[in-house]
Amino acid sequence: MHVGFVMNPIAGMGGRVGLKGTDGKVEEAVERGATPRAPDRARRTLDRLAAIAPEARVSTAADPMGETLVREAGFEPVRIVDPFDGDAPEPTETTADHTAQVVRAFASAGGSNTVDLVIFVGGDGTATDVATALDGTEVPMLGVPAGVKVYSSVFAVSPEDAAEIAATFSRTERREVMDIDEDAYRAGEVHPELRAVASVPVADDLQSSKQTASGTVESLAEGVADDIRARDGEGVTFVLGPGSTVGAIKAELGFEPSPIGVDVWRDGEVVSRDAAESEILAALGDENVIVVSPIGGQGFVFGRGNPQLSPAVIERCEVQIVASRSKLDDVRALRVDTDDPDLDAELAGWVRVRVGKFETRMMKIA
């Protein structure tokens, strides 16, 4: 097995600081204190690959897009593609064209230098760049999710799953690469567009494409809002996640929701609106509850579309999951991908999901 490995070093940086993405927002993300997410995701993938397939051959991109991480995992790169002409830039100066140059070189090397699979670390924008570069070739691709949105169905569920899939797959299938306009997304409009169709390994641990919420949530929103209002005056802080389902709860509470942001409520009023991770942490008190809804079609409770709800936030909160019955009908299991494997393991297991004004359903976080 010969893998081509490339990382978008700025993928996901805008998430925890409330930017809902990093496209065109790198400088602002850095000014807000954002730190890279992708290197840790890449490291987890490579470490797992080294553990289960130490004989794998790995080609990679020059730093800051992979070389050092590949070596630290114990692989001696077969080939290093340098799109920078030997002058390594700062991570924030890497571009989509750099990714495309690397991937095209992986696919066109010829002979034993041509890779069997391209593993990339990034989000939907990176997936589009990789798929476009591979168009017309037979080389499949597999994503390690590190972006904010991750709408496409070309990603593994977790970094470790990506390594497992790479080491064991025997066939591929065509899957969709989706992306959205981030400026419209920040304004609360979500319009996923098909950007490419790519060859991807067949595996159970691939995520589905995101689906919009369906089914009525009015009674669910009414019931949850009633419970929240009943605790007004007790100093309980409610961290209300993004999405249309929790948005209906926010509207029932009487305020205009941040449709794709996190709002914080305590004692009858909004404490913080469209809050970044740091603002959520500052607002938390002695008793805190996260109200979050899984993503339709994928089942992710944490780790897709809500990076503001970081491990530091989750660990200080009780978690309440809400969803319409129709949304749960579309998923086999719930999932979490918090960047903290220990926390993921702690959250795993059977949980009670509220589906109506009073009704609940048991679902498993896999």
C-alpha cells in the first residue's frame, strides 16, 4: 500500500473562535486567538496507520503540509512533493493551489511512485481541491475531518477510522463532495452545492452527506423551552447549540437565534450570542447544560458544525440531546468527534434523546 498524505494546516481554525469556517478568514481567526486543529488530527491518523500498517509506503507534502508529521509517526517518506520551491511558508500562507499541486504530483508520479490512495486532512474546501486535482485519474481519496462544516461524504468518522480504512479497504465507490458559501453560512443561509464526485474507499466508518432537518419540532421546542424557563432564577446556564432544531427552542424562548451559532441563556435572558469557545467558557457557572441536536443524516452530536462546543466546554456541562423523530430515523447511531479521544469514549454508550414535548428515545453514541 502506497499512501499520499497531505494536510491543510489551517483547516478548522475559524471554528472555535466563532467564524464558522476559515475561508478568507485566516488573519481574523489568528487575531481571535485561533490555534491549528489539523496537525493533531493528522498526527492521530498517522500514528494509527503506523501501528496497524507499519509496512505502508507514504509520500507526503513538504512542511507545513505533512513532512515532519509523517516522519514523527515513524515513516520515511517515499517521496516529498514541495510546492513551495524549497522556501517553506508559514502555515497561514498555504493555499488551495499548493494542495492541488501536491495531489496532482501524487497521482501522476508513474510506476511505483504513483499512490494507491490520497489521504487529506481538511474540510469541504480541501476535499474540493483534492477531488478536482484527482479528476480523470483512478486514484481514490479519503478525508480526515478537520474543517468546521464537513458536509461531504468522503470523510472518515474519525482520524483513527481513516487509518483503519486506508489499511484495509479493497474496493471503492463514487461519493459526493459538497461545499457551501461560507459568507452566506455566516449569515445563516445554508446552501450545500455539489462540487465534485470522487472515488472513495468503501467502508462502514464513512460519514454520510449532511441532510437538513425534517419533521415537526414545535412540540419538542415547546417542551424544552418550558423546562428551561422553569429553571430561570436558579442560576443554571444553558448553552444552546446551532441548527434548526435548537433554533426552534431559542425562538420559543423568545429571542432571535443565531441559526448556525451557539447562544448562551441564563435566568431569562441571553448572556452571550453567537459565542466563541472563550465566551462560552466565560459565561459558564456552577451548573451548566448543553442543549444540542445531532446533524441529520450523519448523527454527529459534537465535532461537526459546532467546534465552539470544545472538550473544555463539554466537560463542564450536562449534555441534553434533542431531535425530531424523523431526524433520528435517518441515522443508525449518534457519533462524537471532539478532538479528545478520552472524552469521546466517556460520551459513548446509550443516551436518552428528547424527541417530543415529553417523549424520549434511547440512542447509542457509537
